[in-house]
Amino acid sequence: MRVSIPTPLLSYTQEPHVNADGATVAELLHDLDRRYPGIRFRMIDEQDEIRPHVKIFINRERIADLDARLTADDDVQILQALSGG
């Protein structure tokens, strides 16, 4: 499925849109990490939770559960707020 990558993570993918596979959001993120090592840790913390500054949308609907189901034609968008001063 098509995944939109936020600007702060483009250093991993070099592209704003990539393809990835998975039946759930968790599987999708593992596939992204397999293709782009280290990207998952920038979105998911040590407790296996979505980091507070990361928002994930499936077909424009925000999800908060890594077990959310996906289909091959879903459009996944990852947004990441910038922080710091």
C-alpha cells in the first residue's frame, strides 16, 4: 500500500511516498523498518506506543491503535510534528 512519509523522516526513505505491506499498522511499520532501518523507532516508543508527536491516518481517518487493520488499497499518511526551540 502507499504510505506518505513526513518531511522529518525523508532522510530514511529519500521519497515522500513509498510502498509497504502489512495486515495491521504494526506490521506495516515493521515492513517500513525492514526497508528503511531505524524509521520505526522515530514513530514508536519503547513501550510499543505511537509517539505523542506522531499521527497516523488510514484513508484520512486518524488511528491510535497499532492493531488497526489494513487492506492493500489503503492510503496511509504519517504526520510528525516538529518540536524544540
